[in-house]
Amino acid sequence: MMKITKKLASIEDFFKILNLIEDGKEQMKTKGVTQWDENYPNSSVIKKDIQQKILWLYGEKEQACVTVEVKENTVDIHRLVVNSLYKEQGLAKLILQDILDWASINKQIEQVKITTNHTNQGMLKLLLAKEFVPIRSFKIKGRANYGSFIELSRKL
């Protein structure tokens, strides 16, 4: 499997990340995925992720980004996006594996969780292939018209 560079995002990366997020929104709109909209994720969410040092950029040309938050014994993955120029190249799979590898050597971590929308079939297929198991389905306040969101977990 190919290796990919990664770095913790800094405020200097803010506009690159914002562009990645906008590209992700367009990809979702094209595929009929009702997960993100014009209000989410937004610049304040991105700034907060950078300030909390939980947002990672992947690739020499910042082809992808993801927010990885550790809460007690759980790693929560948020906002995984790959630039449309690099889609279908296995980057999302590589990033998930990188997070799983990191989490598995961290003795306190017991599971990795991620939430996606029921319409995001590509992500759901990838997560199931990576042995994530759906643990609950729910509606998000203010986004009920987007249908169900599915939380998946992988025990380590």
C-alpha cells in the first residue's frame, strides 16, 4: 500500500482547507448526498478544528483532510474529504487505515467512530469494508430533512 504524507493543519492552511471542504460539498451535491450544506461545515468549524490541533492534511498537495478527535477511549473521525481531482484513488481508504493504525497502537483507545449520512453510499461501503459496524441511526436537529445519519464503530 502506498504511503502518504500528513501534517497537522495550521492557520496558514485555512484557505486550502476551506477550498477542500467546498469541493467536497460539490461532490456530495453531484452524487445526491445530503450530508453537508451551505452552512456546514463552515469557516468557524474549520478554524476551531485547526486551533484544537485535530485537523490533518494528507498528501504533498493537500489532497485530503480529516478531523480526528480523541475523547476518552474513542477516536471520532469527522469531515473526511478528498479533493475531486484525486477521488477514486484510494485516498480515503488510506486515511482511514492510517487512523486505525495509529489508534490500535494507542493502548487507551478502544474504538474508532464515524458518522455519515444514509445517502453517502461510497463512504458507507468503504467503512463496512474496513469492518466498521453500524451502531445507531438518528436525525440531526436542524437537518432532519437530510434523513438518517448512521454512526458506525470499529472496536480495536
